[in-house]
Amino acid sequence: MPVLSPAFRVLAYTSQKKGLALSLSQGKWKVDALLENQKVKWLDQEEDLSRYLVTIILNRNTPLLVRSLNFPLKKEGEIDKALPHEVEGLFPTPQGEIVYDRITLPLEGGKRKVTLLLTTKEGLQETLSPFQETGIEPEVVTAPPVALALAASFLSPVSAPRGVLYIDDQEGFFIVEQGGYLLGSVRLDLPLQKGSITRAIGALTRELGTPLVREILTFSEIKNLDIPSTYIRISPSPSLGLTDEELNKFILALGGALNSLVDTQGGIDFRMRVLPASLPWKRAMQPLAYFGGALLFALISLIIAGNAYLSWKGDQLKEEWAQTLSLLGKSEAIFEENYSEKTGYPKIALADLKPDQIATRAAFLQKELNTTPLLFPLHPNLPRVSDLLAWLASLSEVNGEEGRLEIVSLYYTLLKRPEMEKKQEKYQVKVDLEFTTPSPKWAREFHDFLINPNPFVDSKGEVKWNVSKGSYKTSFLLKDQTSYVQ
């Protein structure tokens, strides 16, 4: 899916902490800095890295699956609805743990070609953690084959399907791209064996059913690569002020930066699918503060200048307010509805807003940003079903003399969890247990045990109890020990 980040300064890192800072200068993109092992090599004058949108590339050990699909659907919304059915069975992981994104190619012959990329939530978190621990907050997470396709098209564009080969000392890929759109990808096992590149090219061309141009664009410092004689190895011409050696070393970082530009059509973002980054909100705080200062100045000027100036400045304030909402990804209508619902004030169209009404809305928006959690945990710290069964089996109140209790049924239900629209929600699991016992005394002892403090049962929740024809039913909530970011 295209990444529409309003960025003019992008910083991209590979899993080896190789980074490249890219910015827009006088209508042209230029490389500001190269980063390797946390060391910065500025190519021009020193800049503040905190001003850059940060993109990272999946770890080389992270599971990644690339599939090319054809859809008889023209609208992207229809494709999004169909994708979950395509994802089922592709990955040996429960569907709830899969993260995927898509690249939609231009319409051709009444059908849509889609390149589907899948990874896991665990792999995504393992990619993010090393950067977060060093104070870097990535906003976009892309994949090596996507970065390679974008960089290859940027440096040496062709209109036909073209093979691209990338090999460094830790990972290797052979991909097919067309106009910056990734069509397919094969990971190469290192060290390379004789014929492995030939087999990768043959497997991918058969899968895609697409003939390739004769030139294979290569990014590698290895001179003698075993490329089939039917293809010609070519290298990109130096670009963006980078040498051949720097291009080979930082090509994935360059592609990662291109992935997040506002006009990129072949980029993806795994993170936005499950956990949008906090940094876009932080970048919005500074413009909001500038807006508040401009508003105060405008109000004083309006009093001095009179009604004519008031009308002109009011229009300017409305335009700045609309731009602020747009920067935060909020529509005017949805914001007004939310503001009216929470404050009780009537909804007012943008054209009818007065300066003091804009000021109260800006204060409301500032408060909302300050109270919105930046992150929420992907993995709950709750007892699993196996933990619960093992705990019950270990209790003397359940498994004491003569068996005591015989469990008839047990239901483990996840009632609540945090989501994108409910970041402040907590995880909550309910257990429904039905059992029989030859002695009502043993049932009472088990009930007393549940309502008294113990490692599994949430003492803040209600323990429900019911008896019917010698069968006992109880329900209770499990303790949630998940760490929540405030």
C-alpha cells in the first residue's frame, strides 16, 4: 500500500544499523548523511536527526513471505476485503499473529495485480526493539525486497520487468521489479552455492510467468557472481553524490527512505497495520504550539486593527486550523462531532467559526493529544489456558483426596483488549468453569479459595457461583499483569 507520510526529511535504517538521511532541497532529493554503527558521516552541513521521519527495514532473520496475486477487482476497498481470505493458510502462524501489507500495481487488462507481503507481530516487535532501546522511534517498517525495488527504479528506471540482485556479507535477495513495484522475491542462502542464483532466477520467472529484460541490476561487492550467460550484469551509475561502494553498502537504506516519501507508489508499512508510531503525534505538537502562538498574536492584532483586519485574520486562522487538523489526520466534520459530544457545545462549520471558538477547540485538541497513549502492548501478560489447567490440577481443593472435584467444562474467553480506537483499554479474560463433586463441603472450600487472594484470580472482579442438580458453575476474571505505557 502506498505510504503517504507528509515527509520532506526521511532517515532510513537497515537491520545492521546502516542509515541514510534524505531530504528535499530546491525541488531535488539529496543525501544529507550516511550512518554506520551509530557514527554519522555528514555529506553537507550538520542537521538535527530528530527532524527526520524514521523508517527501518525488517531484520534479516524475520520471517517474510512474498506472494503475487491477481484480482478481478478494480477498487482497492474490495481488494482489502478479499485479502484476509488469501492470507489464511499462507503462513504457519495463527492469523491473529500475522502482519501483512500489499502493493497494488496499476490496472492492466481489467485485473489488478497485487504483491502481498506477510510477516509476524513477534518479528515486527523484534525489529523495533533494538532501535527503541537506543531512543530511536521508527515510524515506518518496510521489507528489504520492497526497498531494493524502489532504489533500483530510482537509480536506473525501466518500464519492463527487470531482475535485481543484492548480496552483502549477511543476506541476499533476487527480486523482480517493474517501475518501482515489487513483483516477486527470493531470499538467497549464504554462502552462495554454485547455481543458486540461476535456480533463484528460474524459480521466480516461472512463478511470475513474466519474461525479464536481459540486464540484471546488481548491488554487491562480490566481483565474480555466477549469473546465467543469458543475462548481463550491470551496475547503477553513481547518483546522489554516492560512490559505487556507498551505493552497494547503503542501497537498502536508500530504498527504505524512498519507501516513505509522499509520492512513492510502491511502498509498504507493516507498522501502520498494528501499531502506528508515536512520532507523528510528536511532530504535530510543535506546529500546534506555533499555531497557539500565532493565534494569541492574531487576537491582539485584531483588537488594534479593527473590523477589516479582524475579517482577514479570521480567514487566515481558519485556514491554519484546517491545516492543523489535516496534519493530524483528522477531518473537520469528525473533529466537530467529537468536540460537540465531549463538551456539549453545538457543532459549527469551519466557515462560521470565530477566533475565540477556534482557540477553545485548539485547547481541547491539545488536551486530547496529551492524554492519548502513544503505545499499547501487543502481547498480554495473562495466564494461558495451559497455565490455568496446570494451576487447577495442582490445587488440593480440586485434586485432593478421592479426586474431590471433577471438571465438566471450562471456557476461556478474552473479553477486552486494547485496539487502535481504544488504546486505554486493558486486557481482560473470563473463565467459566463447571464441575461436580460428591461432597458439598468440598465445593464450598473451592469457592472460599477462589474469593480469597491467590495468584490467578482477579480479586477486584466478581466470582459468580451457581448450583443446579448437583452441578456447580462458577465464573471469575484472571489477573492481568501486562505492563501498560502511560
